[in-house]
Amino acid sequence: MTTALERMPALYLSHGAPPLADDPVWPGELAAWSSGLPRPKAILMVSAHWEEAPLALGATTSVPLVYDFWGFPQHYYEVKYAAPGAPALAESVRKLLRGAGTPVQDTPDRGLDHGAYVPLVEMFPDADIPVLQISMPTLDPTGLFEIGRKLAPLRDEGVLIIGSGFFTHNLSALRHAGQGVPSWSTEFDDWGHRALDAQDIDALLDFTHKSPAGRLAHPRTEHFAPLFVTLGASENDLGNQRSVIDGFWMGMAKRSVQLG
């Protein structure tokens, strides 16, 4: 006799940068969030920092870390997160996507980048849950939403789907903004919050045109893009959506949401 797995929510979170670990507030927010979740059977990560087409599956046995950042103090390059691989999840992803006409490739040496492991260290510090990272094969919001739709059945298998980005992200503009939170960041964050609450998927999918300051908040859209995988994977749970983390970090909105 088998026990039915609890249906997992889908998450979109802002992952900050390696110094998130030293923030006085943010690690505790992520830890509190994960403590209220059902325990996942496995975790499927979609990070802003891996774009590759066709859609690629990362390492499924030994899962290394990718220190994909430069100019930070040495201790950030010494972080470890020895999570087990998720070969069974990888096979389920292959079947779901290929069965729906989405090509998939394997990249067995590709580990978890900082968009994946930085939040996981805070949320699941024991590193005892199998993790699989997949790439974004496109930045087209509709295309990513459809990928999320195809992956949605994984939630009924106990898989926690996490899209990891940053709710606003324009490092170049921040360098010239001085101190404080720039108006483009607060305006976009407020708009995005209201669009999510209103379940206005059409507006979110067309955020570069429908949002205030959208092109300033995301001059390149890779950090908002993982949200669309999350939305597609939780299409039937849009009415059960809430922001778990909000506020700003170094001028950027760290809004993070749970659906389902």
C-alpha cells in the first residue's frame, strides 16, 4: 500500500546574490517559508542564470555547484550544497516534455548555479532532497508558460517547482541611482503585485508593454522569466496565490510568491 503524495505548491522567488547569506533578514524569511511547506520528494529548479536551447537537464548523479559570479570575497566560492541528484525526476521531465513535442537534451556535467543553490542553502540546509535544474530554452513568456503547463503534473508527484529570478533587476541603472530604492523598482513591484493578485496573466505575459517602467525594471528579461514557468505550472491555482516575501534589497524588489 502506498501513501498518496501531497500536491506541492509552485514557487517564484527572488534569489539575490551570494551575499544574501549574510543579510540579517532574508535568510530567515526563506527558512520560515520552507518550514511551512510540505516536504518535497524532489525539487525542480528553473534559474535566471541558465539559458540553453533545446531545454537542457542538469546533472542527475553527483550535482556540483557553478560559481557563476566574479569579484566576490573568497568565502562565497567555498559554499557547499551536496544535494543528491534526481534521475527519476529527470526521466519524468523528459517524458512530459518530449511527449508534448518539446525537445530535451542532457547536460550531465552542469551543476546548480547561484540562482539555484543560494536560496536552497537557506530553505533546505540539510541538502537531503534530490534537486534537478533545467534550463530556460527561451525568454518568451508564452513559451515558458507552456513549459510550466507541461510540467504541472509533477506537483502531484511531490515535486516542488521553483522559478528563481529577481522581481526587478537592473544593475546598470542602480549604479547611477544613488542611495535608496529607485522609482522604477517600486513602480514595477507594485504593478506586479497587483497583477498577480488580480490573476491578470495576460498583463504579466506582456509585462514589457503593460507595466510601468518595465524596460527599466528588466532591460533584459531573464530574471523575471522564471515566473512564467511557475505560473504555467500553477495555472489552476492562480486564485490561491500570495506574496511570501516582499521589500527591497540593494534597490531591487525581492518579492517572492507561492501558488497552490
